[in-house]
Amino acid sequence: MKSRKIKQDMQIRNSYLGLEDFLPFRLLEHSRRILLIVTASVIMAVNIKSFVGAGGLFPGGFNGLTLLIQRSFEKYYSISLPFSLINFLLNAVPAVLSYKYIGRRFTVYSCLMVILTSFLTDSIPYMPITDDILLICIFGGLINGFAVSLCLWGRATSGGTDFIAVFLSLHKNINAWNYILYGNAVLLIVAGLLFGWDKALYSIIFQFASTQVVKMLDSRYKRATLFIVSHKTEAIFDNIIKGTHHGGTVFRGKGLYNDKETDMLYTVVSGPEVKQVLRRVREMDPEAFINVVRSDQISGNFYIQPHD
């Protein structure tokens, strides 16, 4: 009941923008998020106007769809449409859904990322760095993945399909990432039909490199199982609940080395919380034995901090 009450309080607190969010102790956090998002948007826009543009590639998501629409109008109708106009129109409905059902600050910061990236893409001149298509795919994908990771560190997204995926997973209990993968496949098929299969196939390398960087750098959805052997498991558990809102299970046992009664606390926390929990356990019991195991898949109730 205590954990449920904490979760409800967190959700209520994050469901609206209040004056307390602009108190001095919050300014540093807001500044950090804005700095990460601005940096990410600059890197992403430069990458689009250099590597992506030089290779004629199509990134995944709405940025790739925007480029596909933009290049199609240029090639078949000789009409030059601004990147920002197309991107804004595509993101309009997903942004509204995100604002109403996911989180207001999360949506505002994500929209800031979309707006800055769009305007910078229109403003920055075309700047090809190399004409080696393989280098373009690999390094362009790595840079794109790094930009997306910076955005995620700022607790925002690059918009578009991310809005849709988070909305469906939170409110419809649907794993939308597979559908996004299918959507990107359809985008590449259309791009291959319109602009040549070499562009589509090289874009797969670009998207793969980008995805691997994001998976390596983003720890929000990583899980770790902790086995904590200590004589102070209940106190440690109370401390973990206050800091992470996760549950746990205590096993009563006996240490075979010293033949003494002891307890083992079993709990699962998210990747970014591991260091925090380990530090708190060490502060409470310097002699505690801790085993950290990566959890690739879990099933059941697991507390995820709501989007603000």
C-alpha cells in the first residue's frame, strides 16, 4: 500500500505544471535539460545536412518520412517544401496526444527538440563531408544515435513515432516498437521504389548504427536484479522504497561460511538506479554482500517513473 500511495502521489504531482516547478532548486534541472536538447538538435540538424544529405539516406521515424516527402516533391513536382513545415504537420497530432496523456513537460521539451531541429535543418547550408557512402552510413548513424541519446538524457524525445510508441505502451498496453519497425520498413520500400534501392539499403545500415548507439547509451529501460545479503534487510528495503519506489522480497537463510542466520533481499531496479541503491546499501551496512545481475526481461508489476 505504501508503494502504491507513493506512485499515486508521483503521478498526481507530474500531471500538471505548477509554480513549484520554477523554484530555484529546479532551475538547474531545467537548464540541464534545455542544454541537452539544444545540443542534440544542433547535432541532428548538422548530421541531416551533411551525412544524411550527402548519402541521400532516409533516417527512421518522422525525420525520414519528412525527407521522403520533401525529396518526392522536389523530384516529381519541382516544388521545394521546407523541412520544418512538413515536420510540424506530421508531429501535430502525436504532440497533442502526448500533452494530454503522457506528460506536459515531457511534451514541451520534445516539441522544443522538434522545432529546433526543423528550423536548423532549413537554416544550415548543405555541407557534404565525404562521398564514401559506407562512411556516410556508419558515421552518420553513430552521430544520429548520439543526438537521440542526448535528447533522451534530457527526458524528451525527437518527436513523431516516439510520441506514438510511448502513448500506446502506457495507455493501450501495446508494444508499438515492432509496429514502428514495420513502418520504417515500409518507408524504406517506398524510398527504394522512388529513389533507388541502393539508397534504401544503405539507409538500413544508417538506422542499425543509430539504434545500436541508442541501446548502448540509453539506460532508462534497462533492468538490474539485486541480491543483497545483510542483517539489515528491512531497513535497506525501506531506504530503497523511499528512493526508487520498487518492491522486494526477503529470504531467510543461514550463511554457510560463518554458520550465522542472515537474510537476502531480492529486488529489481532500473539501470540508472543501481549506483544510487548500492551507495545507500553501503552507507547502511558496509559489510553487506551484493550481487548485481542484468535482467533482460521481466514480467509483472514494475514501477516506471512517469513522464513529467
